[in-house]
Amino acid sequence: MTSRSTALVSGQLLSVQTGQVRPLMVGGRKLVSAIGKTTASGPIAVGVLGLAGDEQADLSVHGGLSKAVYALPSEHLAWWQAQRQIRGATLFEETLAPGYLGENLSLQGLLEQDLFIGDRLDFGGVVLRITQPREPCGKFNAVMGYALAAKDMVQSGRCGFYLAVEQTGFLQAGATCQVLAGSRSTCMTEALRHKAWKHLR
């Protein structure tokens, strides 16, 4: 494992969210999704497949060893709230709470442009490795309330990132983490453009 002496920056875990699969209407079709997650209280067990009590509806695009946990910089919520108003999503007036975009971890101080595939988030008892950016889908558009939400995610780079669990344990709001450098060859925003832009043109 990477040495703590290579720590780049630190961040804080503001909250932890889990969710269960629920019905979701997308384009007039009734689908299922666990995108809307709620804040958990107390320590949450983190296993190799993610957080205890968390579910994913479509394991082809969410979950598994390489996408066990989804983290989002909490700084993005205000921007997404503003985008909904700009795009005229007037039917959705609620404030975007942590977990609304499907994030398991709401982080502070760790933005996509500063993070690279292979970097590790060391929480002391738990170590998570960044594997890839989140790619938006039609379910994301439905939850956000406007058709260009997925495109906005790609263009803005406000996507968050998936994490593999390298060291299991427990996570709790208020924990701090150190970013330990990986190869530092591909940053999150660059990876997102390469992976998702071809699908959104």
C-alpha cells in the first residue's frame, strides 16, 4: 500500500448515505433505481462490495468490486440546485440534500480536477481507491428533472467518482481522509470526457 508520506491533500467526510431500490418513472416507463439515498447515522460497515444496507438496481453500471462506493464533492450540490432552476425544473423545488444524486459519501475539499484514477482515500481504518468517474444516464435526468442534466454533468466535470474498497472497516460522518498518490496519469475530469462524451453528443 502507498505510504502515508505521499499524502497530497486531505478532505473530510460530511455524511454517509445508503439507499434501497425503489420505483422510478423515466420517459413514461416504470423502472427501478436506488439513486436517492438517505443519510445514515453512526458508523457504517464498509465491505468489499460497498456499504452495509446499500443497494444497486442495475449491477451492470453500478456496484461490484470496482464501483463499490460512490463519492461526490459536497460543494457541487449548490451548483446542481442552480442548474435545475436555470433549466426550468420548477416541479422540483426541494433543496438537494446529500445522497440526492446517489452518492454514498459526501466529501468536502476533494474535487475531481485534483484527483486521479488510482489515488487512494485513506480514512485510517478504511482505504478506498478511485477507479473511475461516474457516467450519467437517463435515470439521472429523470431525478434531476430536466433532459440535459447528464450533458451538464459531463461538460461541468461535476460527476463524483467510484471507489473500490482496499481496506474494509467502518466509516462515519466527520472522518478525515488523506489522498495518497497513485500513478497520477488520468484525472477524473479527463477520464469523464473520454468515457462519456461520445454517448452524449
